[in-house]
Amino acid sequence: VDRSALEAIAGAVVAGSGDTIVEIGPGRGALTDILAARGNPLIAIEIDRALSEKLRERYGSNPRVTIVERDVLETDVAALAAGPFVVVGNVPYYITTPILFHVLRPPFPRSAVFLV
């Protein structure tokens, strides 16, 4: 994955000091690495069990990073964040519309960045 593209995506995420970053579909964690370095609490929602396990191994010692193995479409993202939050995701084209409709509803994220 192109590091400059990941930096550009992460740079588009506008998160205040009190915001939780919710990453949808972290995959192998390339973008997660950059987001985790920002210092905000980070919740990464990954549906794939094998990828979730690898992410837990990778970030298990970081108290600001939480890996959630779950389908985002069956997740109350706002309740999971438990406060102000922003959303970022690199999501597959075929499921983009359902994810956008699911995430962009009250209570709304303060901002959202999606790469399709």
C-alpha cells in the first residue's frame, strides 16, 4: 500500500482531542498504524476473524486501540464510541452504500472519510 496515499487519507480525518476515531475495515492495519499514532482512542471494526486476531496481536499492548470483530452493519457505532467520534474506512465498493447509510445517521459522526 502506498504510504503517501495512507498519509493523505489519515490527514483528511479531522479528529479533535476528545474524539474517538472509528476505523471500518482495517484489514491488515496499514492505515490503522497511522491513525493509532495520532493519540486519539481508536476503535477498529473488522468482520474477518483471521484479520481481527492479527490486529489484536499487533495492537494488544496499545491501550488506546480497541479491535472489534463484528459486522459494522450490525454495530451501533455511536454507542461503541461512547462520545464524539469520527469515522474513516477503506470499504469495498459493493457494500459502500449500506455502510454509508448505516454510519451517517444520528447521532452523526463529527466527520467521515471513506476511500472506495
